[in-house]
Amino acid sequence: MDASRKRPARYGSGLASTLAVAGFLLAAPQLLFAQDAAPSGDGAVTAASVENAGPTAELQKKQKETRKELEALGKTMQLSGDKISEIERSIAQTNKDSADIRQALIDSAKKRQDLERKIQESEKKIAALGVQEDGIRASLRSRRGVLAEVLGALERMGRNPPPALLVKPEDALASVRSAILLGAVVPGMRAEAERLVADLKALSETRKAVASEKQSVSDTIAASLEEDKRMDLLLAENEKLNGRNTAELDAERRRSDELAGRATSLEGLISSLESEISSVREAMAAARAEEERQKRLTQAEREKARELAESGVPDKNRIAPAYAFASLRHKLEFPVAGDVVRSFGDPDGTGHTARGMTIASNAGAIVTAPADGSIVFAGAFRSYGQMIILNVGDGYYVVLTGMKDVNVRQGRFVFSGEPIAVMGEKRVASATALALETDRPTLYIEFRNGNTTVDSKPWWTAKGTGRARNDS
């Protein structure tokens, strides 16, 4: 009889444990099957589709869906009148000195790009959590029949528990028989119930994480809208301070367009612009004169300039690069926040290799000058679309294409980190964007030394982030 007492005791403990584990399930059985129900329409995700698509394809799909949701959210959000007035007052209080306005622009662009990177990180997190949620739901759907049986059995056991051993002598045999039968079944049911609880807990935590990340990205988008407004006002102030005769600018632009239409290569375009457009020619002459002046500095003066450079405070009124471009390896930041989708030397989809790198960004992303330099060209050129050519000294040029709007003019000297363009809503169908498996806006970046293209990779920081040492 001792043995018969021990066996029901173990069974009784196992059943109690099983019922305790299942308590949550029995309290809310509708929650399980509400989550388990497969959505209909284009967004339907089945267990088979998740398995067949693979994590990379599914993640890319989710990321694209998330990006569209965030873009739609950004379009519906607006700044309040009070917030706009506050930004306008802060701009009005800024010293209307060219150097101060440009420094404010650089700071604003840096903040804006940091916010854009944060939005892109949130986009990836939300997409990954979405894939995780789909995986849990697919697992629940694949076990739907088993789970229904487990829930049904646990509910019946909860309503009609087996009789306690020896409460009534006549029930002893029935209790032993039930114990023998259920003793073999309960461990499996308990394991399945515990697995189900773990899945539902993970599903609940995943949904909470998604909600938290969406709130965070909503706040970030709001902050980005504020910085966008601030930058627009600063750009307007900067144009007032650096305005030139409108007729003269229009004449130069027409001449530049004419040269661009006649040029058959980038080399030819650069050469003709630097020789025939007065503002570009003057800027190049001033830059060369400044470089010559720097070469004539005494050792003490050079040391002082080097110390200023090391402290990150170069001359805010400079008209030539503060640093030799060749010395800036591993110190430049990507001009736009995004992901590298093609590198120098990769196949370009035409049977050739890419002569530059391509970064996929988000709609409306700000583009900044990666280094100090003079604007040689700003406008449309052949199949490149909107293009900016920046003379950064030492015989080097930086070519940027794929933007929607350009905010600088030819002949202008720009500082590293200064905003110069804005990306569009979609990828520009240009020659440099062929065979790219993305519809995101893409920025093409090409480094040239004279007439030769060079790999830009050695110039960027390890992750394409962080300020360059030639920042103001």
C-alpha cells in the first residue's frame, strides 16, 4: 500500500503543476486563437511562407513594409504653430554672421542625420520584431490541433479532477487506475502547456517591444521635422548673406547647362567648368592662392595651425580646405545616413565594375559635404541625374549623384558637414543605379584623383559614422 500511496501523490503533484501552468490559458483561451488566426489579404503570413521565404527575404519584406508605414506617418505629422514660432525666434536670435549661420547649418545637418540614422535603426528593429512575431504565430498555427486538445483536456480536468486516493475506500481502485493512465499522459500535456505559455509570453513581449519602438520612432520623426524647419530657415538666411546678382547667377547657370550638354565625360565637364565659369574659376584661383600661402608659413605657424586642426576648430572664414585631402583617410563621415548597397569594384549590372559606391537612404534624407571644398558643378548631367562635383584639393574631386534637390551653387566654398542637397522619395533611374535591388533613394559617390577614379573606402570611418576631423 505504501507504493500505491506514493504513486498517486506524484501524480497529484504533476497534475497540480500542469493545471497551474495552464491557468493562464484556461483564463483566456480566446487570446490564443485570436493570435493564432491567420490574417487575410496581401499581408497573410503562413507557416509555410515563413519557412520557404527564409529569414533574409522575410526581413527585407518586413523592413519595406515598416519603411512605408513610417514614411506615411511622417507625412501626417505636422509642426504646431507654437513650435514653428519658437524655431523662428531662435533663428532670429542667431548672429547674422556668415560663419555663424554656416556653423548653425552644420550643427543642424549633423543633428538631422543622427535622427535619420535613429529612424533607420528603429525601422530595422520593428521589422525584426515583426518577423519574430510572425514566427511565433506560425508555430502556434502549426500546432493548432494539438493545442486545442491540450486546452480541452486541461479544462475538463480542471472541472472534474480525479478523486483523491483513500478519501473513499471504494474509489481507491478507480484512483489507482486513473493515476496509472494519466501518469503517462500528464507529463506530455504539461510540457506542451509550458511550451504554449512560453510562446504566448514571447508574443506578448514582442508586441510590447514593437509598440515601444513605434512610440520612440514617432518622437524621433517629430524631432526630425523640427530640425527640417530649422534648416530651411537657416538656408534662407545663408542665401541672403551670400546672395549675388540674380542675372549673373542665371547667366552662369545657362552657360553651365550648355557646357554640361556638350561634355561627353566627367573629365571634360570638370575641365570646361573650371576654365569657363567665372565663379568656379575664381574659387579655384582663390583656393590655389590659399594653398600657396599655407606652404609659405613658418614652422611655428604651421604647428599652431596643426594644433587648431587637431582641436577641431579650423578657420570658419576659410576659402580653401583646412586639411590636405590625402591626410583625411579613415576620418570622413558618409554624406547621407543609409546602407551601402554597392561598393567600388562591384559588378554594376552592365558587365563592368562600379567606379564608386552607392548608399541607399530614406526619403528626404539630407546630404552633406563629406569634406571642405569648392563646388565645381551643381545640376543635371546626362544619365547621372542631379549631380554635385566638389573640388576637395590635392587634385581630388568628390562626385555625388542621385539627389532630388541641390541647395548649393557653383563657385561656392562649402565646409565639411554643410548641407548641400536632399534625397527624393524614390530611387533616381540613373546609369549609376542600374541593377540595384532596391527602390529606396540612392546616393552615388565617386572619388577622382585627376582623371582617375579611386576607391573611397580608405577615407571613411569604420562604420561611416562619427565626425570628420575637418569639421567646423
